[in-house]
Amino acid sequence: MKTISLIGSTGSIGQQVLSVVRRHSDQYQIESIVANSSAELFLAQVKEFQPKYAALVDESAGRAVASQIPAGVKFGYGKQAALDAIAYGEVAFVAATGFAGLEYSLAAIVQRKALALANKETLVCGGELVMSALKGAGTRLMPVDSEHSALWQALSFRTDAPFRRLIITASGGPFYGWSREQLQAVTPASALKHPTWNMGAKITIDSATLLNKGLEVIEAKWLYDCPLEKIHTVVHPESIIHSMVEFDDCGILAQMSYPSMELPIQLALTYPERLDCGLKPLDFEKLGAIHFKPLRRKDFPCYDLALKSAELGDNYPCAMNGAGEVAVHAFLRGEIPFLAIADTIEHALEKTERWGVDSLETLVETDRAAREYATNFIKVRE
């Protein structure tokens, strides 16, 4: 029985982790569970899975459900109570969204837990810090993003295997082929309609701007110790091939399946075994054909802004990420237009001071400053 601490249980990824545990309840057990503020769903999860420990980050939500927590489940609320959940279980499954996920990931590494990583910001913001800590702790990281899981599978579950090039696929989002005039009129409702994936709001908007793909390039750089020039992104609208690895003989290995996060989520827990994950087999006759198109970087500048931050290095990717989170939420609230997401990130990068990344505290301050730059830029626009 493999025991799991699940951070971010009420989000899209967290709920699918629980689906995997239900499917293979004879092999996996939730030992601790953390959510941010979705108290009603969190409480239902706690009652179903009966973990040893449960925590809500939001203190008011925690107080509201404290009396309803089942007997035998230790419960806490607040930031430190949530971090305490990492002490439980063999595997820390970090599915929290946003910059907050970085601290959970570092805590898991310090405690030498195996880390199933579904939080992009961990490597985007703290890649150097995290990879150094992983090496020092001697523990392992299992990537959960579909693209990075695909690369990991093609590299025989290794992050140190030789290769010539990493090829990351992108669906292109809902607006591939749109003119700039059309993009100016994009609404939050239309941007949330992803053509092939069912994801949370933040990542869906990042997919629409292609910022998400830039974040994945940064993740791949750290995961596979790969220079940016050896990472190529190609648009693949069907989302059947999740990424590819090209080797020195120009042979290419690809991982294929219908788009579903349950495969990479489950594989992070079961590898090197492969178990049924409820995914239907590919029907190549019905599929007929798959297509590849170039990335339209000029029309979707968020991708290049992400790469620019990675090229600048140090704390710039963290600043880019913080500004991006502020901009996306402002867009979802109707405060800025779609194209202003890129403008906001660019402004924050221009304002950011270079700091070497030697601690979590440096990144926390970078994130705070970038959010302030982004917020002020949005206010001026109004």
C-alpha cells in the first residue's frame, strides 16, 4: 500500500488523483489531504477517504468545517497546518496551483518524500533551487504534466538520458489562426472553452495565450537539464501526441493517447508499472489523421515573454509567473482585455530587479514585487 499526501485536493488535478486512488484502492491510500478554501468539497473528500490528517489553508473555511471533521482525522487550518501535511505519506502529490505550490514541493524534498509534481510554478519559479535540493536529498521527482510525463516515458522514466531534442506539443488553444483584431475581442467565456482539454480556469487561459507552453519549456529545461535551444514546440491540434524525444540518430519516440490527465497522474504513482486508468484505446481508423502546425509566436507574445524570462535567468521567471497570475485573474474578472495579459507581463519584467536565487525568501519577494508591478500597471490602464 503506497501512502500519499495530496496537496490541492479540490482542484481539477487533485480530484483526478482521488479518482485514481478509488480505482486502485487496494494499492493507494490518502494519508493526508490539503485544500485551499473549497470547504464543502474538501469535507466530502475527507469523509470518503478518511486520511490521518487534513488541512484547509483558508482559516475562515477551516473554522466553518472544523466541527464536521470525522473522528480519528487530525485537522488543522492555516498555512503552517497545510504545510504540516507533507510529513504524512511516502509520496507528496503537489497539485496546488500557483506560486504557493513551490513551498510544498521544497518541504517535500527536505523531508525526502518522493515528489509527484503537477505544479508548474515549482520549476518555473524555483527550478535552480528545486533541482539542487533534489540532488542533495537523493529523492526522486515524477512529472505529472502530460507533456513532461510524455518526455519522461520516451526517456525510459529517466531525466538524465541522452537525447538530441525535446519536442513539446501544443493544442494551439481555441484561437489558433485568429487575427489580432479578433484576439482583441476575446472574452473570458470564449477563452475558457479549450478545444481538447478540461482544465482549471488559470491553466485554460494560459493555454489560450500560449503562456502555458512557455512555462512548459522552462520546466523541461530544468527537468531534463536541457538548453532552451534544444527544446522545440509544435502545434498539434488533436492533442493525441503529448510530446516527443528526438535522439542522435534522428529517431523519434512519441507518447500517444486520447487527451486525459488520468494517465500521467496515475503513472506518477505506479511507474514503472502500467495499470488500467479507464482511458479508451486509440482508434487509429476513426482518428484518420493528425496534424502539425507552426507556433504563431508573433500573435501570441506570452510564449516569447516566458522564454525571455528564462534567458534572463535568476529571478526573472519568477517575476514573469507572478505578473502572469495577476494578469490572468484580472482578465477573468473583466478588468483587462485578452491582449493586455502580455502587456502586463512585459511591464513587470521591465521593472524587475535582478536577484540571484539563493533561497525561497528571494523568490517570495520577487513574486510579491512582480504582483505589485502588474497590479499597478492594470490600475493605470483603467
